Amino acid sequence: MTFRLSSAAFAPNESIPAIHSCDGRDLSPPLSWTEPPAGTRSLALIVDDPDAPAPAAPKMTWVHWLLYNLPPTAGILPEGVTDKNLPPGTLQGLNDWQRTGYGGPCPPIGNHHYFHKLYALDTVLADLRHPTKKMLEQTMSGHILAQTELIGRYQRHR
């Protein structure tokens, strides 16, 4: 079976509902995944937007959420998950608002792509004390067994 990531809230390359954005309740979308490959000891999730600040002239990739040391058997993150109800052992990194936790789509202009990337790792990472995306990716390097992604889109209607 192929390692896959999905959401009950939106289909691949489709619109992310406003409830998961700054225009709504800013709740993390429900995410679920199929069984990771044999030898997986933990998972890491990176949610980012490579279209920032504007899709016609992107200048950076905005990080919305970082999780690591997710247990490979968890299989799901429910809608609106918070640090209090993350699967046991899961740790968080800093998003580009310089805080932990989910920060939903809030693009200043245009229709942005939001990449939800899930990595199967052959190790449980040390506590990195709220790493940045760059720090997490460096630590994961050489430990990635498989990767899957789910892309959603969002455009504000003001």
C-alpha cells in the first residue's frame, strides 16, 4: 500500500474551507494517513505556502505548522487539534508567526497553494525545543523513508 495523506475537509488541489483559515475559526484541518512504510519510527508534518506573499511574485515560503515525533500508528490528526490533544510524544516547531501550533491560510493576495507534507522517519528525533523548518529539515536529513503530500488552495474573499 502506498503511503498517502488526505483530509476529509478538502480534496487534493481543491479549496481549503474558510473555517481552517484566518477568515474562519483558524482550526487545523482533519488529516489522516495510510500506514507508513516498514521501519518507520516517527512522522513529521510540515505545512507551508510557497506562494508568499503573492503567487504572481513569490518571495518566500511561509511556514504554517510544524509537528514531529508523531507516532506512526496515530493515523489521524482531528480537526482543530491543539497541543493538549496531539498524539502522545508529538512535539512542535515554530511557524512563521514565531509560535507553535497551527496557523491557517491568510494570504494577502491571490490564490495560494498550501503543502501538507508528511514524512516517515526511521528514527524518533531528539527534542529540538521548537525548531524552525530549516532546523527540522536538517535533523530529518538522512532519516526519511517516505514522503507524501496533500496540496490545498485558498484565496480570501473580502
